[in-house]
Amino acid sequence: MKDEYDFSKGRRSAIIPTKGKTRITIYIDDSTLEAFRSRAEEAGTGYQTMMNEALKEYLSRVTEPPVTESALRRILKEEFHQATQPTKAQPV
């Protein structure tokens, strides 16, 4: 064994890289985490796997981005403008 090793060209990463998954650190409410752990135990699976499946399901359902405040204001302004415009009399 050497007295000293050169790590100047080293990089931090997993020793064995995994394909398709990335390890992250997130903060989850205690009650949410406990609910997933309980359900996962009942189902005989891991809570992280269950959380991943729940996130995938949510993403598959959401097809449109949520309406932002600026978009809502623009839409309301356009609708209000159209509603206050005088209408032309239609021939009978």
C-alpha cells in the first residue's frame, strides 16, 4: 500500500452507477412518509418504490401545466372586455 494516493483527477459519484434511477435527498412531511411506510408494509413492498409509483401516476395524469396568476388575469381581462362590448343587432 502506498503512503500517499493522488486523487486530483478523482470525481464524486456512485461506485457502481445505476441506470434509470438517481439517488436524491428530499424532505417529506412526517405524516406523508408514515402513510407511505404503512401502506407499503401492508402491500409487502418498499415505501420508496410506492412513492415513485405514485409520482409516476400523478405525472401521467397531468397533461397541462397549472394556470398561473398572470394567465388567469389575461383570460379574465379578455373575457371581461368581450362581455362589455356592445353587440350588433342580428337580422331576423
